[in-house]
Amino acid sequence: MSGLLSIVLIGLVFVIIYQIAKASEYSTILRGEEKINARVNRTMAILLVIFFLLGLYGIWLCHTSLMDRLLPVSASEHGVKYDSMFLTTLVVTGIVFFLTQTVLFWFAYKYQSTEKRTAFFYPHNNKLELIWTTIPAIAMAALVAIGLRNWSLMTDAAPKDAMIVEVVGKQFNWLIRYPGKDGVLGKRDFRKINDANNVLGLDWNDKDNMDDIIAQNGELHLVVNKPVSLIIGSRDVIHDVGLAHFRMKMDAVPGIITTMWFKPTITTEEMKKITGNKDFVYEISCDQMCGKGHYSMRGTVIVETQAEYDAWMAKQQSYYALNNAPAAAPASGEAQPEVKTDSVKAITMK
């Protein structure tokens, strides 16, 4: 029995020695891994700093390379306020971005894990939470307030001397309607829409429609330094009147009338000189995906002097004269014929 116990005891001693040897081996491996991890951490920290510096250089390179491709100076009073708001937002967020990213990458380098230092667990601090929640909230509230002020100016009632133009989107072009000498847009009825001779569904029972003009080429003519109120709608799907050079845009929604107003300050000819582009034109774009022909939904805006606008307008014929009774169309100032038809008032601009 004693011999058996001796054998068992010797076996246990060998097992213990084996386990101690394995533990020592594992310890050596772990110490090697720690060194490797420390070396990897140092390499990653240096690479992060290099990435940060290259990123800043890339931002600056993009800025200098693309500056000449940005939109030219704003061509409306509202646009000047928009550009100022955009610059303010860019400066505020840019400063915050630079500071936070600098701290982020510096901390990654400065406090990298090493053999002599372990991470400090710092789960919560009410004071810090309050600071970095309150300050951004106040800054964002101020920026939003500036944006709301400019938005209200754009969508508020237009000045009394503003010219009125209706812009209606349809797949895939813009329909532009001007009031005649009476300065009033007549009623529309969507049920009277006919692409052959009544693209906007004008109600011929309304005398105000008799002298309204629909631009045949879809041009939007505006008078420089004169406010214009745009009456915006859609014939089919949701479109969006985008006037990038004037820093304006507004949805065109079927069944709903939206409005915005602005004052153009630079004529088309003046902008050609500013940009150095003799072929420059202001454009109306559709800024809402509206179908397969969305890419082609572009119109032209012509900003001109009052004399040039009057000369252009004098050459235009009323839509009624062009499509209903050209020979019998009343001259300006004559009594308008009354057409006996039923109508439903869809829009009245009086």
C-alpha cells in the first residue's frame, strides 16, 4: 500500500511540476503579447496623428480646388441673408469640428495603452454631461432662430408693389403664367386642364383670365430690384422650384398653393460679367425627384431692366387669344367677353 501511495505521490509531483512549467510558459507568452500590443498601439497612435494631419490637408486642398466651382455671389436680397447664415453656421461648426477632432486624435496618441499604463475607467460625470449638452443646445437654438427668421422673411406676405408670377410644375417642365394689364391672375380649375389648348385649366368664365399670359418657352422674366411673388403649384406630382442663384426653393405640391417672394438684384447681363461667362443663364431646377425625366426639368430665368421687361411683355399675346379666339381677342382696355360655362374656383389671385 505504501508503495502505491509513493507512486501516486511521485505522479502528483510530476503533474505539479508540469503545470508550473506550463504556467511559466503561458506567462512568457503573455508578456510577449503585451509587448507586441504595446508596439502595435504606438504604431496606431502615430498613424492616427498622420491621418489627422493628412485629413486637414485634404480639407484645405478641396477648399482651394473647388472654390471656383461654387455658385457666384447671390443675386437676391434674401440670398445675401442666406449666405450670411450659411457662413455663420460653417464657422461655428468648423471651429467645433477642429477642436473636437484635435482633442480626439491627440488623446488617442497621448493616452495610448502601454506596459506601464492601463486605461482609467471614468463612467460618468454630471458636470461634464451638463456642459457638453447645454452649450451645443444653445448654439443650435441660436442657429435655428436665425434660419427661422430668414425663412419667415421669404414666406411672409410680399410687398404691395411686388409683381406676381405663377409657376406650375408638370412632368417634365415648368409652366409660367403672368397676369395681364389688370395685374390679376384668373381662376384655375384642374378639371379644365387640356394639353391641347388649356395647360393650366384656366376658367374662361373668369374675365381676369382673358389677358393672362403663359410664356410659350417657359421663361421666367423678372425685373431687377423689383420684388416678385411666386405662386407655386403642381399639375401632377411633387416638384420643387429651385432657384439656386437666388438661394431660394419651395415645394410645388399638387392641390396646394405655396408662395415665396424675393427681390432680384443682379441682371442676367451683369451676372455674365461677374462670372466671366458670356453664356451664363439663371436656371429654375426641380429639386425634388419627380420621375424618370427629372434630370431634364430645367427652366430659364431672365432678370432684366423694367424697360426690357415691358418690351418683352408687349410682344406677348394672352393665352386666351392664342388658344381660343385669336381673331376676336379683345384689345387692352376693351370689355371682355363672358363665356357661359360652369367653373369651380381652384385658385384666385385677387
